[in-house]
Amino acid sequence: MRARATGMPSFAQPSSRTLTGIRAVAFVAALLPLLRLVALGRADALGANPVEFVTRSTGTWTLVMLCVTLSVTPLRQLLGWPWLLRLRRMFGLYAFFYAALHFTAWVWFDQWFDPASMIADVVDRPFVTVGFTAFVLMLPLAATSTRAMMRRLGRHWQELHRLVYAVAVLAVLHFWWHKAGKNDLAEPMIYAAVVAALLGFRALRQLVRRTPADASARQAPLERE
Ligand code: HEM
């Protein structure tokens, strides 16, 4: 409060220089898992099964980046930091980037670019079907992530980008199904709880917003995305 009164940047309103710094740090931090993979690969330290290592690492980071992307809106609203929204597109694109690497690892090292084998795997293994569906749903989101597409699609952009909720649910289901076969659900349970909390927060807010008492909140510019 005091900072705002004196015109000083605050956590709620960082200066544009600080924001550029935050974006740069977030960009590099989100790139670290890939740099680690590359470093381990160059050092021949990807373990006994490098394909599994790469597939698992890229899959996990896809899920993490999806959760980070989905946490932007709740954090922005709870903390009152509108600038967090400026990071959301980057996190979303990172989620797609790691998903594309995960998919490429599967196409290349698991399926050896054999279309018949790929189709059979997607059809025969339900957890792969679900992962594949999640990835396909991410394609229109990545393709329409530019400002130009945002302007072109208008309010339809927001409707389309609600697909990210389905992507997150399918991603958790994919992980859950994969691990259920190994009787090892501890990790998927954590992701399921995080995604449920992030989506539950939104559902709750929608409910509250529908009550007349909160009608004014609907008008607040910070709540619009
Ligand atoms: C949103 C998209 C996706 C997410 C978030 C995701 C996430 C994950 C995660 C977290 C794992 C397990 C890692 C572990 O065992 O610790 C995994 C495994 C796997 N995923 Fe995905 N995945 C996605 C899409 C796909 C797609 C499109 C395919 C292929 C069509 C795929 C194929 C696989 C396979 C084959 C494994 C097993 C790897 C192994 O244990 O060797 N995934 N995925």
C-alpha cells in the first residue's frame, strides 16, 4: 500500500524492468529440465534405459508446466498480482513444448516412425490413447496462442482455450493409467489433487460470481482474461 502511495513499484505492480527480469528468470527456469536432459545425454548418464528416462522426464515436465499454467489465474486472484497473467502464455507454450518432445520421443525411439505401429499403440493401450488425445487438444491451443489470433478469435479465443482444462484432466488420467498398471499411484495422486484443486478453485469462483451480491466483481477489469 505504502509503496503504491509513493509511486514505488510493489509486488502487485512491479516496474516493467522488474517484470522483464521475472520473465527472463521464468523462461530460463522452465528450460532447465531440457538442459539437464541434454547434459545427461552428452555425459552418457541417462541410465540403463535412456528412452524411458527421456519419455518419463518430458512427460513429467509437461504435467508440471500444465499445473503451473493453470495456477496463474488462482494465484493472480488470491495474491492480487495481475502481472502474473503476463507469464501464462509462456508457461502454456512450455507445456506444449515438453509435450511435443515427449511425443517425439515416443514417435522416434518407441515407434521408429512406423505409422502402423503408432496407430496400433494408440488403439491398443488406453493410457496412450488418452495421452495422444491430450496432445491433439493442445495443438489448437498452441496454434492460437499469438496476440494476432487472440484478436482474430475475439471471445471465441477464451472459449477455445478452456480446452486446457480437458487437457489437464486427460494428462492426469494418462499418468494415472500408466502407473496403475504398475501399482504405483503415489505420484499420480499428487497431480490429481493439484489439478482438482486448480479446477475446483475456478468452479467455486464461477458459483460465487453467479450470486447477485458478487455481481460487481464481474465488472472488475482484473478478473477478465
Ligand atoms: C498432455 C500430454 C501428455 C502428458 C502430460 C504426458 C505425461 C506422461 C507422464 C507423466 C508419464 C509417466 C512418467 C513416469 O512414468 O514417471 C508418461 C508416460 C508415457 N507417455 Fe505420456 N504424456 C502426454 C502425452 C503423451 C502422448 C501424446 C504419447 C504418445 C502418443 C504418450 C506416451 C507415453 C508413453 C508411451 C509413456 C510410458 C513411458 C515409459 O514408461 O516408458 N504420452 N506420459
